[in-house]
Amino acid sequence: MALSDPADRRSARVAPLPPEIGFLAAEGISPDILTRAADLARRSGTDAATALLHAGLLSEETFYRALARRLGTDFLTEPFALRGDLRYPHCLTVGAALLEAEPCRIVAAPRGLAVARLIAASERLEPSPAIATPTALRRAVFSRHGAGIAEQASETLGRLHPGWSCRPGPRAVELGCAGALLAILVLLLRLPTAIGFLLLAFVQALMLTLLTFRLAAAGTGSAEAPPPSLLPDEALPTYTVLVALYREAAVVPRLVRTLARLDYPAAKLDIKFLLEADDTETAAILHAVALRRKDLLSGAKFCLL
């Protein structure tokens, strides 16, 4: 049967909502918001749940409360305790961990396409997992293994890639260069004057050559490069921005305004503010700014270390 009414034809062309957000339509969430999230996900090349939350179209708590109602299970508010044998960071990667109060029950905080997979498998899960926000799950993990996580964050780079890490104390290369310089000085003092002068002249000529080479390389002009071609949003990678702050409450408003001007798809930008647990002043200002500028900090995470 042909559709004669223009409104009917428009509704027939509307694409179905992705399953990771489709359940929200029955939970009273505006169809316009869900459609905007689906369109943003298609343009950004990401999933609709991530686009919905990172673009600030829906709060994290509202989303996961609705997911708990859809699954017919409990929504856990903070605080809740996890079992001591949880695997970090695996538990945060998969978005699930075992509860301490109910050792055989899982608390889940799925992200992205994992939401749709959990809905599809919910009828086969017994007992059904409790639902929490990713922020609440992360805080529960940090509460259980905070010291180990802080140690891993500060020491892992130095162990795996010492050359990439700025660590106190001289390194082997620095000690070798210092020893070579000392040996040259000793030779200059002990050798006859003429030989010492020649050796010194050789070292200076070598340094002058290196300096001339660097200056020439810096001053060499290159042909005008063609203008770069901009990648479409779906081809852009996801970037995580780590903002470490300590007793810097005064710069928080200006910093937030600067981050808000980043010209990058919100669905592919993950901003994490890293704070010390005793820096309550900066944390209070940051939360206040997040409440005032909810649209700008929708994808931000607050990590207390």
C-alpha cells in the first residue's frame, strides 16, 4: 500500500534506533534526543550510547537507571564494595566485577555496544547482574585497590620504557658521557702542550661542525606543502586527554573554557581530570564548573588518586 501522507513517508524513512539506545524509547526518553544521538554516532563513526553520553544529551545516571529498569534488576548507588580478588584493570575494561556482599553476583557498568549485548543476553543470566554507572564502578575499584593503582600509574612507564620516563638520578648514558668528558680533561692536563692543543682544536671543530649542520638544517626552506586534507569525523581516532591538577582551583574555570574550544567530535573525546584525594578545594571547584557547564564537560571523568 502506498503512503500518501508526507508525514507517513517521512516516518517510513526513519532508520531504527541502535539497540544500545533503543530501549530508552520505552523509558520516556525523548525520541528527538535518541535520533540526535544516532545521527551523531553515524557521523562520528562510533556507537550511539557513547555519542549520547559524551555529547551530554543524557546524564550517565539517567541512562544506567533506565538500563536497570529494562533488565528488571537493581541499580546500585554509591558506595558499594567489591570482592578483594578482583582483577585490575580487566574489571574496568569489561565493565563488570563481583560484589563483596553477594560474592556470586556481578555488578555491571557496560559501555557502548556492550549495552546491547547485555540486553540480548539478559534472559540467560542467572542471577541477573546489578547495574551501576561506570563512574561508580571505577570509584569502587579505586577504593579497593587505590594504593596499587597509584603505584602502577607512577611506576609502570619507568619499568617498561625507561627512556620515555623522567626519573630522578643519572642514567647509564649520562654517566658514560660524564666519564668520557673527565677522561678528556685528564688527557689534556697530562699530554704535552702541542698535542693537548691539537686535541682541543679537534673537539671544538667537531662541535662547530655539528652546530653548523643543525643551523643549516633549520634554515633550509622546503617546497610549499599542499594543504592537508581533513579527515571525516568517522575516520578520526578517539583521544583521551589527561589533565593532572593539584591545588590549582584558580585555573579550573579558564582551563575548562579552553578545553571546551577543542574542535573535535565529542563522541571521540575522553577528558579525565586527575586529582589528589586530599585536594578537596580543586575537586569542589571542578564539580561546580561541571554542573554549570554540563554541556561542555559531559564526557569528562573525575579521577581521585
